[in-house]
Amino acid sequence: MIYFLGLISFLILVFISIIHLYWSVGGKWAFKEVIPTKINGEEVMNPKWIDSLFVGVFLLIIAILYAVKINLFKTDLIPSWLLNYGLYVVGGVFILRAVGDFKYVGFFKKIKQTKFGVNDSKYFSPLCLFLGVVGILIEVCYV
């Protein structure tokens, strides 16, 4: 069961990574829907292409970490300390993202009625919680 959840997490992370890499080369599809906004529609952040590139590459590295940890494939390029403890950190970060900043993102946000707020409540925060819990489960079960 953990293998299956890890495989699903790997595929989700690769997909999200590809979307971020698409945005980094100028893609516009769904970009505005993932930017937190104030109630008046003003964007809370204005990510640049380099930000999307960094997140895309980072998510791809995390996806590879999930895959290696569930033995989907093997590589000697990942340091042992990262293999032994990395998903605890990654899982914790995803769970913290799901909890949020108590204003614009996460389950406990105050601004919920914006397009982003609705998407975050329905998709982004639950996905982060899922990825976080699965990452920690993988780390616990695949010692």
C-alpha cells in the first residue's frame, strides 16, 4: 500500500514539476489561478520565471527522492543522509504548507473567497497534506 501511495506521489510531483517548468519558459496556462490574492484581487506575490524554474527543479528532485525511497529505481547520486532523513523534512514542509500562513494559504487561512482561496481549500492544501503524510509514511516504512 505504501508503495502505491509513493508511486502516486511520485507521479503527482513530476506533473507539478512539469507545470512549474512550463511556467518558467513563459507558459501562462493556470498561472493566475495559483497565485494568492487579496480580496480586492491584488496579487500577494509576483513570482518570476526563475522562481518557477527553482520550484520545478526542486519538485523534480523531491519526486526522485520519493521514487528512490520506494525502490522504484536506484541511484547512487543521492547522499545517504538525504535518503535516510529527507522525506521527514519534505513531509514536514508539505504539512506546514497545508496548515498554511493563517492569512492567504492553507487550511486555516482567513482569505477564503478568492479564486486562489477556493482552489487552495479544494486542491492545493489537501494535496500538500497527502504528500506530507505519504512522505513521512514512506520514511517510516522504508528504513
